[in-house]
Amino acid sequence: MTIRRAGLGRRLVDRALQEARFSGAAAVSIGIIAELRDWYRRIGFVEAETRRFDQLPFEVEFLRYDL
């Protein structure tokens, strides 16, 4: 059984954003593997910064979602 494309990731993000709103946050910021940025952009996150860390084999994309 595969759970890919079942909408679970989107539901988790929606729930996290809902909790952030309820807590009075103005925005949510995340750091992700840069290759995943397109998925988060489709949800409404915007790019803040891309960085490379010596200890990681990938770039880290920092994104922001204004509530």
C-alpha cells in the first residue's frame, strides 16, 4: 500500500498553520531540503533564503508563510 499523493502532507501543513493562527503567530518559517521547495510554494510559502551548511549534503531552503 502506498500513501504518496494521498494528501497527508497537505493536511499536516494545514493543521500546523491552523495551530499557528490560533496561537496568534503572524507567520510560519520553515527550513527544508531545497529540492522540496516547489511543493511548499504551491501551498503558499515564499522563499526567504537558501543556504548551504558544511555538514549537510544538500542546500537548505528557508521559506515563510504569512498568516
